[in-house]
Amino acid sequence: MSQETTLGHEQHATAVDDPQTGAETKQTAEKPTVEEKRWEETKVKATTQASDTAVLSKTQVNEDFQEELVIRPLHSGDIYASFQFRTVWETDFMKGNKVSHYRLFPKSLGQVISKFSVRELHISFTQGYWRTMQWGQPFIPSPPGAELWVWFQDSVTDVDATWKELTNVLSGIFCASLNFIDSTNTLQPSASFKPLGIGNETDHRFLRYATLPREIVCTENLTPWKKLLPCGSKAGLAVLLKSEKLFHSSFHSQSVHIRPVCQDRQCKSSSWELRQALNVVFDLHTSGQSKREWSLFKMFSRTLTEACPLASSSKIYIDVTDNPQEEQFELSPATPLLSQAVVLGDRRTFSVYDLTQQVTFGTVRSLNLMIRWKSSEGDMLRPLLHAERYVTGYGLQTGEIHTLMYNNHPFRSFPVLLLDSVPWYLRLYIHTLKVISKGKDNNPSYIHYQPSKDRERPHLLEMLLQLPPHSVTEVTVQFERALLKWTEYTPDPNHGFYVGSSVISSLVPSTVQLVSPNFPCKEESSYFARVYTEPLLVNLPTPDFSMPYNVICLTCTVVAVGYGSLYNLLTRSFQVEEPNPGLAKRIANVIRRMRGVPPL
């Protein structure tokens, strides 16, 4: 029999900086024998790179919703879980037609697309930093804090005003601090963040990008995110999204991605795709577990009883690539259905649990997947592209930013596009910019630099570099710290000021390319990857804010004592009081009053 599987664990930005045409993914499953497992094999169909078309796997429906969960056991004993919820609606918000009926697509986001003429919208909220060298590449990368980048329609006349109003609206929808996005932290990249959906327009005047690295993600951000789902958190995979468990983890990221996609190969009609993704990494030690054993109940305090009734597909994928003979861990309950796909340049094997089939839940009407580790040995995932960033120097006047990019490929070099944003209060000395690979200068083939303006816009630096094989490329630039006005300091200025992550985009060499109907891509010798570095925490010259407090207290004390005493002397009335007479005299006065004689 034939089945159609949607693997949502592919790289999110496959076509962001390298737009490609989509490839249909078909899976065929044969009837199993007694000791034979069923396989869903991914067939790859090569396409040309000239088109920027995203193709949907289903064209006969007007609206479709799919949900899936991908679980990857890590060699460190941690576990990585990735939720993806995909809603597709064949409608058009841009032709002036007022859309009044919403079924699966959230009305709040539909009104945002229509009102602000949004072409694409990508927003993420992340708590923690993704440890690439320990966990490998994430399915959907995101920087710490909040990230927002939007492509507007070419009909927008004032992009900056629309951008400002849009951030305020999104701030209310997601209960976040996006209203703090202004011109001082907004970028207009010239080469990065290409459109992900259909269309070949790359006029970067209609692109805006901003990050808030200090944004804290908590329950008030998760609740409105879950309300955007067709089933909310009442049914399907969303019942596992329990806030007290999700936020008690090493890494947590939730995102929303909206883009236009094609309905068919000829792209005669378009649809809107909403993809909600949530990634979380549970740590073995912080979870309080004494042994290497995981289950849905231990991770989320819940089990699954049913799929979302509105979902056409609801599946769970367990990555068993490194466990072919169950030598590393044991998975229960076992499933006869397997699937293969190419994820981030590596062919992976997954055990598949279809929640739309009643046989998946068994007789107890509940699914509680369990992973029991047998061995702690295994090769650590070593990504081909890795980056890190840090600040050097001493004192509070000057410093230097170092960005390191690692090419771990043994024999192939590949280009990377580096986007670096630095706030205006760190004044860059661009003449000190150096790019060194293997002890030699590495001249960028493309460079775009936009200097900052005090209290108006940040620095923007974009470079296209070629990373030699098995090398470390270091980018350094010196800066000088500015002295802010006393009203511009944060309530905790001694904590420091955050600088957003650098963004590295590249086509990483690979033998096969990630293919799925959810993201457009093609079979090639490379795959697209986006890497974020750590945010920086920089100290600025900070005045002693306790000194004004001390001066105010001392001044008030002197004024109270000096002025109070003087005011008391000037306003008090004085009276002379005679001394009290003796007892004999008082008796004599009483007798004299009785006789009618005046007292003495």
C-alpha cells in the first residue's frame, strides 16, 4: 500500500537564501511479513534552481492541517523533541477580498497579513543557547531571545511606519516585548534572509530584520502560541505542551512562519502556509532522573490518547539511525513502520507512529513512548559548519569582537554569508577589520557595511567568505564604547548590554539534499544551513548611580535640620509665664476672695 508522509524535521531555511523549486516526496509501504518491517522510502526528484516555487503535497483540498513530533535521542543522554504544526489555506488576502470565515487558519494572523500587506513573516522566541557541538544542527535554528524578520508587499509605501505598527500588533498577540523594536535595532539586510515562499522579487527595501537578545520567554508567550492551533491544547500532539515541563529544560524555542506557497507544479494558484514549530531539549541531570530513561510521561507529564480531529496527518518520528540493532537504546512500544529521509545532509532512519490509526494506541487507548538506554557509547555529532563569538579587551574604553567560523569538512571548501549587527553605542573601527584563515588573510568576495548613527540605527556588516576545508576562519574588528546619557541606561546597568547573535548562512557540502514537501529543495551536493552565534554581553562606562542617591539623602537631611530650625524660630510665638506662688500665698488669696478683697 502507498502512504504519504510529511517529515517536518527538515531545515527551516532551506530556501531562504537559496530559493529552489520544491520536490514531491512519495512514500511506498509494502505489506509486511511476520518478521519484516515496513519502510517508507523517500524518492528524490531533481529540479532546477531557477525557480523559487514552494509546492504543496495536496492540491485537492482548500484547507489542510498536519501535525508531527520528531524525537532524537542524543549521545549525552539528553533528548531533543521538535513539534511542527502546518496549516495550509488556499485563499488570497491581497486582492482586497475581505476574508470573514476562518476554520483552521487563525483569524488574528490572517488579519495581520491583510492589514499590513505582509508577504512573509518569521518570528521566534528562544530561551537558552543551542549547543551545536554537543547536539548537532537543529532542525529549525533560532537565536537566543526574540527574532523577527518580515517581507512586505511592494504596494507598501512607508515600510518603516508599517514595520513599527506591525511590531506593536505582534507584541500584543504574543504577549512579548516586540514593541521595543525601533530604528536602533532594526536592520535592512542586502544579501541575507531571501524570501522563503514563491516569488523572485528580492528588493530588500521591503525587508526588515530585528532581534531582542534579552527577551525572556515564559508561559505568557506559550499560551497565545498554542491558541493559534486548530485544536488548541485540547487534542493531538499539543496536549504534551505543558509549560512547567517545557520551561524546565536546557533549550526551548517556539516559532511561527508564514509564507505563500504554490498549490501545484505549475503554480497556477497559491496558498498561505502557517508553520508553528516548537523545539525543546530535555537535560538528563536537570530533570532529576537517576538513570538514562525517557518517556512521553516523564518529558511532558502527559500521554497521547488521540490525534487532533482536524488534522489530516498526525505522526511521531523517533530517530533510530544510530540504533539499527537496538544496541544503544530500546524503544517501546515497537512499531513496524520505518521511514528514511535526508536531514541536514545526513540520511536518517525514523520509527513512525501514526496517531490517526487506532492500532497505535493499543488496547489501553494511550500511547506512552519509552526509550531505555543500554549503552552510553557513541560518536558525537560533529556538524560541518559551526560558529562562535566573543569579546576581548580590558577596561571600559575599547575592545575587540571575535567571530570564529569552523569548516569541519575534510576536503571541501564552501562559501558563507556573514551578517553582523552591532549597536550604535559600540563604535566600530572598520579599518581594523581582519579575516584570517589558516594564518593567511581571507579577502571577502562581497562586503556591505552600513555605519551606525547615534541613537538612530545600528552597524550592519555583511560579508561573503570562502571557508577553506578543515579550517577556522576568524573575523575580528575593534570598537570603542560610547558614554550614554543617564536616562538611556537600563534599570540594571551593571549587568551589561546585549549584542545580538551573528548570522551565518551557507550551502554546506553534502552527498544528498534534504527533500520534503514542506520545504522547497532539490537534490544536489549541498544543503542550506543557517547558524547563529552566542549573543554578547558588553559592559559600558557606567556612572555610580548610588552617588546621586547619597547626595540627595545628605542634602535633604541638611535642609530638614537647618531650614526646620529656622522656620520654627520664625513662626513660634513666645509668652512670659510667672512662677507659681507658694502654698501660704495661695491660701491667703482664697481667704481674701471669700471676704471680697482683691488677691495679693
